[in-house]
Amino acid sequence: MKKTLCLAAAAILAFSSSSFAAFPEKDITLVVPWSAGGGTDTIARALVKNAKQHIGVNVNVVNKTGGQGIVGMGATKMARPDGYTVGLITFGLSTYKLMGLSQLTYRDFDLLQLLNQSSAGLSVNADSKWNSLDEVMQHAKANPRDVSLGHTGAGVAWHLSAAALGVMYDTEFNFIPFDGGAPTRSALLGGHVDLAATGIDEVKQLHEAGEVKVLAVNALQRHPAFPDVPTLAEAGYKIDAPVLDWRGLALPKNVPADRKQFLKEGFKKMFDDPEFRKYCEDVGLILVYEDSAGFEQFLANMEEVLTPTLDAVGLIR
Amino acid sequence: MSFFYLLEAFQTIFSDLSSLLFILMGVTAGIMVGCLPGLTATMGCALLIPFTFSLPPVQGLLMLMGIFTGGIYGGSISAILIRTPGTPAAAATLLDGHPLSMRGEAGKAIGIGTIASFVGGTIGALIMAFMAPQIAKFGLLFGPPEFFALAIFGLSMIISISGESLLKGAIAALIGLLITTIGFDPLSGVPRFTFNNENLLGGITFIPALIGMFGFAQVFRNIERMELVPQVKSKVGRLLPPFKEVRSLLPTMAKSGSMGAVTGSVPGLGCDIAAFIAYGEAKRTSKTPEKFGQGSLEGIAAPEAANNGATGGAMIPMLTLGVPGDAVTAVLLGALTIHGFQPGPLLFRDHLDVVYPIFAGMILCQLVLLIVGLSGARLFAKLINIDTRILTPVIFLLCIVGSYSMRFSFFDVGLALTIGVIAYFMGKAKFPVSPVLLALILGPMAEQNMRRSLMYSQDDLSIFVTRPISAAFLILAVIMVYSGYRRFKKIKEIEARMQTESQHQEG
């Protein structure tokens, strides 16, 4: 008897808290799979800066790092689907399964929205003898493995983006992987590599200060912050489906539909916040919105683009 | 010219006293964060960034720099008192700081540490204020071969921190190097020794290892000794060490501080490496190397001056090139960007109104650190007089919280505990653990840069000796090992002679 009463009470409590109480009644957690202070983390913090204005509660960034982002994205997947945990997902999610690092794919999540797409920039030091992509490619073709190409890590978007160029135009670079964007940039500045593949926004200031020459951007259109930098196609090396870095928001599966809808609208409002837009423009980040369906379509395409590229650099497992 | 700008910046800061308040708050919060194992200066800064949103940019930054300065310093307090470095940068400080506090001179150890931090930090800040552009150019000379040679040079410090047996020290370092091969390899994109456990993809992360090796292992030792050995009552003693002692340490502090600043300014090297290098160098050139490891004042002054000197150094590449010198400056870089200033070459052209207050603020942070540190030293030193039967469970709890909070992961707690058990038994068998730690810091740097260099030279080994900086560091490493070995022999001889003499006397 006592037990039934308890159960009934529990049921009522559970019922009332789930359908009658307003969502959200407490702060929301945004899981960021990369460390505090990095590029992704900074964007996340800028995005949720004015959360209270838009959804009535704060969104707190929690960094769950490690395992190339797998730990943090895995934590989002496993989180309680009550809508109080939202996860930031990034490019790696497109490669984990292909590279044999984890079984995690975008199919493990309920996608909320795409936040941004970044394209690769190929840069040389300001003192470099090369002034155009064509000169580099000619030289690299004539002298296989003579051009050293620094990138930010094996399997990272920028590596794959440069690898795709090499495969497509039968050119052999001497790839030198670094551990992230910052060391790649200093290697380029110090003249330790001939060419660097990074996110184009990562060299924005060095480009403006005239410390590096950005030869081309691996995108279909020019980058608004780099109006003078040609696309690969304009530089004479057309690639149909460029590898793009991306960031987006996702929920664990089975979050109640009304809460999902609320979060969708809420995060869209934060995404449209003029302060956030201004910040992204300042750092050269291109915001691209896609809703759940569009985001899913984009990620499905991405896997198709990546499979042959990963295969070409020997990273498919 | 820059002197004039600096004066103007001081004027700006002093014109609004709330700026000073923010520095004070930052430094104090930093010390608290720093002395708790597992909470690092990096986390402190990252957590505080949202609060700085509402502040004017300069004041927000002053507060963050206060945390940076205080956090690196604060780590030494727990290293000295409970043999658990609060931050990786304080790992070298415990070698002499803890023995000194076990002798009942905790107050003195903290006092020397504070003064050394102040001297080193001020030198670092001054170098940053007046030589930033030149130093930044120097940092860029470091390519993969240079980083490899530097890592080897750093690893040669093992000879200074091995304690009683060089062989056991070398074995410990090798274990550490092997551990660093665990995890995702960013060069080839392949997971190594992870046994399909995603938690291991990032490798054995540094903070749980640090907490395990020192924190948990110390807890186990305390438990063992608790009922047997009477607790040494620490005389908090004089707050300020006698001026004569401080004066004799000043050359060590100045040298270590400048070395720290230069080390910190090379992107990728942090305060922790700076501290170990300074410790090794101080021991190498010391008149009394046999005292190192037994509570040598030089052994506290050198790493503390170096790690705080490195804070100023690490800011240099971040501000001038937009390339962070270490993890904390990476967070500061994010904060600057959020406030609308993109660090890099253009910052010095367009935003002198931000650059110089940063320099001035860094100098002020050191002053505030000296005042807060010295007035807090008495309080901190009293902590060690708490009954170990109460203190030990508290440390245990802190270690659990600390290892969890780095990435909010229970896996890390288990990892730290396991490492703690291993470290406890290593201690029983008289294996030093500090070489493991040094290997954990430098191992990935050595391995990755060796492979990177060989990729660059297409497997030509001569790349390491034909590039001048790389060759110089390799030669330095050889000298370090050679002179370290001779010194080690000498100390052993002296000890043996003393032993026979005492036997004679007894006989």
C-alpha cells in the first residue's frame, strides 16, 4: 500500500514537472568538446553570451575535452534527454567512424542547427618566392615532395582539404602535421614550412598585416574578409566539392518535441543576435544557418566527400 | 618611447582605483584556484571570462592576468605544504619546498617562494614591456628540429631531479616517455595503445597524472604514517626571511626569472618547462648542489622565479603574433578576441591603448602578488599544523574533486587513483616520480618534433646538428648530463667519506 502511494506520488511529481512546469526552469548546459579558450570554445561562449535575454535562462559552457572531441560529443549523446544539455558538434564527427576512431556519427544525435562553415586557406610566408597558387603547384609537380606543407593535424579538415587538391591534380606535397592552428601558424611565420593549410580565418590578421600571403581559398565563393584572395577554381585548380570545416548544435536523441522546438527557436535567436554576428564578422568566421533537415543533408554530403579523400591519404579504416 | 607609453598606462590604471581592485581580486582568486590541485590557472581564466564581458576590456584583462599570475604562484603553496603541486608549473618547487616545510619551516619556504615569484614575475613583465617584438622574433626561430633539441635538453634535467639513484631516475623517465605514447597520434591520425577506450584517445592527461603521482600517493603515505610518526609542529616563524638570505638568492632569482621569460616566450613551452629548466640550471651552477632535494632555498627560488617569469614571456607571442605561448595565454587570447581586440601584429599598431595597460597591469600584478602572498603566508603555513588525521581526508577529497573537474570525468578520477597507487609503490622502492612527470611534459614534444623534423628533411638525421639552435641545445644537453654525472659522483663520495668518518668515531 505504502509502495503504491509512493509510486503514485512519484508519478504525479514526474508528470507535473514534465508537462506543467515551464521549460526551461533552470540553466542550460552547452557541452563543448574542445578546451577552454580555443576557437570553438570562444565561439560557443560568444553565442550564449546573451542567452538570458533570449530564452530567460543562462546557458553555461562546459568543456569536456579529449579524444579529438569524441569524449565531449559522446557525453552529449549520452546526456539525459531532458533538453537541459545541448552539445556543440564539430567537423571530427564526420571522420571518426571513417578513421576508425569511434562509432560516433551525426546519426547518434538530434541535430538542432548548423552554425558555421569555414574553408581552408593556403598561405605562404610574406618572403616566399611564390605569389600565386599556380607557381606553387607548378613547382610541386616538377619536384615531387619538395614543397613542405604544414597543416593542423592528420584528418583535420585543412589536411584533407589540401590532400584533396594534391590528389586531384596529381601533385605530391611533403605534408608536415602540426598539433593545431597556432603551431602551424608559427611554423609558417618562422619559415619552417613552405606552405600552410589552415582555416582561412586563422590567418586573417597575419594577412592584413602583410606577414603572410594567402594564395587561395578552398571554397566555391570568395571569403568576404579576403576579397582579394581567389578561390581554387579562380586560381586554376577547380575542386567541385571542397572539404569544409563545420560547427553545429545537437541534442541527445529523444528530447521531448516541445522542448526541442523551444531550443531550436532559442538558439536561432542567439545566433541572430547582432553582437554575436559582429563578433563573428570581426574574426572572419562565416555563419551559415541550416535547420535540422538541412544540417543533416549537409552532413550526409560531407561523408560522401570525405570518404575518397581520407582513402587517398591512407586514413580510412 | 615605450617608457613614456608605459607611464601613461600606469596613470590610466591609477586614475580609476577600481582597476586596482580588479587586479587584487584576480590575484587573490588566482592564488586560491592555483593552490587547489586540479584547478589550474587555465581553468580559472576560462571560468572567469564570462564575468569580464560586462567590464571594460582593460579591466577585464587586468583581472584575468591577475588570475594567471596568482594561479601560477598559488600552485607552489600546496606543493610546499602537502607535496601536491596545485598547478603543473609548481611541480619542480615541491622537490625542495616540501622537505623544508617538513623540517618545520613552511613559513620560510612560502616566503622565499613568494619573493622569488615577485622577482621573476617582475623581470618577465619588464622583458615583455620593453622587448616584446624582438623576443617574438626569437621564438619564431624554433622549428621542429629546435623543439626536439630543446625537449632533449629539458629531459637532461632528469639527472638533477633523480634523487639517490641515477639509474632509477632514468627508469622512471623511460616509464614516463612510454606513457606519453598512449592516445591519438596527431601526426599519423592513428590511436595508439587505447584498447578501444575513447577516454584514452587523449592519452594519459596531465592533471590526473599530477594529482595521482603527488596528491593520492601522498595521501597513502600519510595514512601509513599517521599513527606511527608524531607530526612535526611547524613554527610559522618569521614571515619575512632574513634580508641577508634573500639577498644571497637574488642572483639565482634574477637569472631564473630571465630564463623563465625567454623559455615562456617560445610558443608551446610553458611555465612548467621553464621551472624545471631553471631548477636544473640552478643545481648545476650551485655552490651547494648536495642540498638540492633536501630543502635548498635556491631549489625553491629558481623554479618559482622561472615559472612566474614565464607568465610575462608567454604573453609575448600571444600579443605580438596571435600565437599563444601556453594554455593560459590561449585562454587570454580568446578573451581579448571576445572583447574585440584580435591579438597579432596589428594590435601594436592599432591598439596601443590596450597593449600598454596590459604591460603596466602585468607589473602591478607582481606587486599585488607580493603583498597578498606575504600577508597570506602566515595563514597558509598554519594549515600544515592541522592534525594529519583531519588534513589527509581533506586532501583526499580535494584530489578526487580536482581530478574530476578538469574534464568532468569519472574516468580521470579512476586514472588518478591508479597512478597514485603505482606512485606510492614507486616511492616505496625509492623510484623518484618527478622524472616521470618531466617525461610526461616533454615526451610528446620530443617525439612529435623528431618525427616532424624527419618528415621535413625526408629522413635525413643531420637536420638536428646542421641547424645552429638545434645543435646548441643538443650540446648543452650533453654538457648538462656530463657535469650532472660528475657532480653526482662527487656528492656520493662526500657522503661515503662522511659515513666512514662517523663509523670511525663510533668505533
